[in-house]
Amino acid sequence: MTEKYTAESIKVLEGLEAVRKRPAMYIGSTGKEGLHHLVWEAVDNSVDEALAGYCTKISVTLNEDGSVTVEDDGRGIPVEKHPEFNVSALQIIMTKLHAGGKFDKKIYAISGGLHGVGITCVNALSKRFIAEVKRDGGLWMQEYSKGNPKSPVKKIKDIPESEHGTKIIFYPDDEIFSATKFDWQILETRFREITFLNAGLKISLTDDIKNKREDFIAEGGLSEFAKWLNEGKEALHKPIYFKRQQENTIVEIAIQYNNSYQENIFGFVNTINTVEGGTHVVGFKTAITRVMNDYIQKTGMIKKTEESLVGDDVREGITAVVSIKIPEPQFEGQTKTKLGNSEVKGMIDSIVTVALSEFFEENPTIAKKIVSKVLDAAKARIAARKAKELVRRKTAFSISGMPGKLADCSSKKNESTEVYIVEGESAGGSAKQARNKEFQAVLPLRGKILNVEKSSPVRSLSNEEISNLITVVGTGVGEIFNLEKIRYGKIIIMTDADVDGEHIKTLLLTFFFRFMPQLIENGKVFVAVPPLYRIRKKDDYYVYSEQDLKKFIASSENLNVTRFKGLGEMSSEQLWETTMNPKTRKIKKIFIEDAVEADRVFSMLMGEDVLSRKNFISENAKEANLDI
């Protein structure tokens, strides 16, 4: 019997209680992503001081006791009593949602923090939080626990009037977060981005536990950013950089083409990485396509009767950073992943059209290099389209146009279905026998697929195995990608637990990252985790790592251990129970933690830069799990 729904059922969450009750609403998650979001909120406040022209250096320290310290040399948060609330302004900012200086555009013309909830949430989600402020000739301090002040704001000592800044020390609450260990690489990547986007700003990152420190500063700003992104690739020219201001909005853009086939356009708003893009990125893409078409028509590099360039042509091999600083950005959600300001699209379109057209007029040698690259991409696209049409005609004779090797499922409800991509006929045969035919499909591949990082789009799209993958997924690629046409709710890569299997898995992930990144962004790509060992005692036990095997052996004796070299060695019952049964299997969801770093790693590991790959392997060899 259900409880009665009465007025007493209505609960009102006061102040920071709401943040602690539903933390994911404010910081995205309570896992690794949300944990690091606490740092972003604290650092973004310091960056806003830099944007306002008052901060030149920020230091972030991972302390031995698990806390994080963020300190800047900005103006320092006001500490005098607030006229309305009769308590220190510092306490208001740290304990009241939707409170802060970001609402007063005289104080912060441009800022990343807009809602006045960022640092307040950090306080609410910390078991201990200390704020120290240097200003007005004094060092001021207040300590909090889970968002609640432990005492009023107090002056610790007198200091010279010239000293100013804010220091935040917070201890993430392990009652809230499933992970409380910070990842150096995630922090490093973000701070490097911030300094690229704010030329001259210095950020120091220190790990007291590992006795490690790194300083980030980029005097060259966005141009330096573009060159850094293109490390390991053959750049076709020096970065094209321009900066324009329209009313209160500042637009900075850096463009550099390279000899690869990938498109890498990164958008930032008030130094916030808008990983899902938005109107600023759309405006840039529209303008660059128009400028290229106008230029080739004007110079006669293409006849008017020939096909116009499309976006994919223009963006092949491009690395671009689009950074805008705007007084009133409209983000979709508190985590600020996509810009929604409608007026920005036209503004960026206009600025890029004028600036890039002028650059092409003044630099014809560079313009011709870029346009030649773009025209080659257009020829490849047309050839690839013909190749796809040929493949489509070939597959039209099979049932429903699907590849003959596909063992499809009976259900047509894509949200509840899944396709396993496996390597080889042996593994494919085992998977087909093991699966639940109602909702699980199996697509066997023949050997290792093409490395798309080293191949042109025309070669990649003409490849039979890749063509089969595209057909089976159903969404299309590039500009015609449509997530609504996906045929399965989950795309699961299932390979042998050995070196060859890991290589095949990497090749497939490279393909999805380069041709269908939206699948990863929308949580559709998974990796199956087959067991490494079967341990037979009275019953059968399955072990998924070398570490777990050692623990099992240490606690038991007289064990019969079998090492699974391949999926084909497992019986259909074993494969179902360990790797394909949704109730008992282990699968990993693939997601893009940082698009900038992901692009660099894929380029380095799968591209032509042998030296960078060799250095990476040398540095990370100790982390490898070799199957020898």
C-alpha cells in the first residue's frame, strides 16, 4: 500500500541543503568529472579576476591531506558587511546561492561564472572549506563545514596595503563523491588551455604528495595554442590569427591547416571549454565555407559549373580555436557545455568572413596552399561518395541491405538492442551462438580494420569492413550523421584479451572517434570486458585481471587455472555468462573526457609521428599490461 500524498509530503530544501541533496544538478556528477568540476569552479573565479585585468598568476596545489588550494593575486573577495544581510560579503558569497559580483557588469564585464552558485557549491560539497582574503591591509579568514560557517569572518593579521588576493582550501566530502583522488593530467590539460586563452596569465600546478610542479604560461596566446594542437602533424602554414571587438564582445580566432584528414575545431566562451560547441562554432563553420567558395570562384580555381565546396571539404585538416569573451553568455546547463546566444552566430559569421577574406587577399601564397588542400578533399569526397554508392548497390541484394555477415536481432526497438563488433569468424561464431537473438546482433570483422588516422577519407570509406560498420550503425558519417537513425542502443566492441585484441579495439575506437564522435559523446559506444582466466575449484570462477588472479591464488590452494587466449576458445555458455549477459557481464562505456587531449593522443599513437609515439611508449611503459 502506498503512502498518502498530503501537504506533509512536500519538502522544502533550504539553501545549500539542495546542493548536497542533488549535487549532480549543479556539478554534473559525483564521480571523477564532478570532483574536478570543484577545481574548475574555484579556478574560474580567479580567471574572471584575470579577465577583469586584476590577476596575473594563479596557483593550484594538491595537498598531502587530500585538500586542494587555489590562490590568486586578484582584488580579493570583499569582506565588509553586506548592507542588506548585515554579515560579511565573503560569507554571503560562500553560503548563498545566486550571490556574487558577476551580476554587476561594472565589476565583471566578462566572466565564466554567471549563476552565482559555483564556489558556493564547492563549499557545500566540502567537508571542510577555508577562505582567506588579502585586502584593505588585512588577512581575513572564515572556515566552513559542509557549507555552514564555523565562525564569523575574522581578521587574522595586518598586512601591507599592496597585498591582495584570495585563497581557497577545500576538502571534497567523501560522503558525496565516489572518487576523491585528483588526476594530474586532467588538471594539467585544463590549465594549459586557460593560459593559451589568456595570453600572459600564469598558472602553477603543484602536487605535494609526488613533489611535482609545472608552470603554464603562453605569451603567444591562441596562435601558440594552434601550434601546440598540431604538434606531430605537418602544418601547411603559420597560424592565421585575428582578434576583433564588437560592442562588448571580444572574438579571437586562430586557424592552422595540417596534412591530416581530421577536423579539430574547439570553442571557448569566457575561457570555458564548450565541448558541445554552440552558436560561436556554427557561425565560424558557416563563414569559413562561404569564404573558401567565394575565393575559388573569384580566382578561377574552380569553374562555376562544378560542385561547390561543402563543410567537410573546407574543414579537412583544419585546426581552429574559436574563443569569445561575452558579457551575457547563455549556456545550456550549469556545467556550460554549449553556447546558446542566437546573436553570436551572425556576429562570428560576419567577423570571420571579413577577416579571413582580407587575409586571403593579402597572403595569396598561403591561401592557395589551403585551397589546394580543400579542393583535394572535395575530389576525395566525390570519389568516396561514388565508392559508397557502389557498396550500397552491392549490399542491396542482401536482406534489408545489411552486410551478409551480420547476424541481426529480431527486435527493432533500437533503445533496447545492441550490436557486438567482433574480430574473426571463430569469435563471431561463438558470439552468434551465445547471444540472445531477440535484442543482440553480431557483426564479425575480417582481421584488423584500416587505420583511419593514416588513411584518406576516400580510402577509408571505400574499405569494405568500414563500409559494413557504417551500414550496420545506420547513422551515416560527417555532415549527414543523424543519431535518430541509429539501429542499436549500444555498440559494443568485443575483442580477445591479448595484444592483437587491444590493437583491434584501438583501431575501432579511432574509427568511431574520427568518423562518428557523436556516438561516443552520446554514450552509445562500449567495450566488452571478457575474463582472462577461469578458475575451477568446486565451482567455476572468472577473473578479469592479473591483480585479481594474484589475490585469488593467495587466498586459495589447489586451483585449476585456465587462461583464455581468445573468445573462440570459450563455449557459448561461458561467453554468454561472462561477457554478453547484461545481468552478469562487465562493459565499459567510452566517453571523451577532454576533446583536445583525445585528439592529440589519437594523432600521436595512430598517426605518422613516430618519435612522439616512441617517447610516449617509453614514458608509459610501466603502466602497460603485456601479454607475453
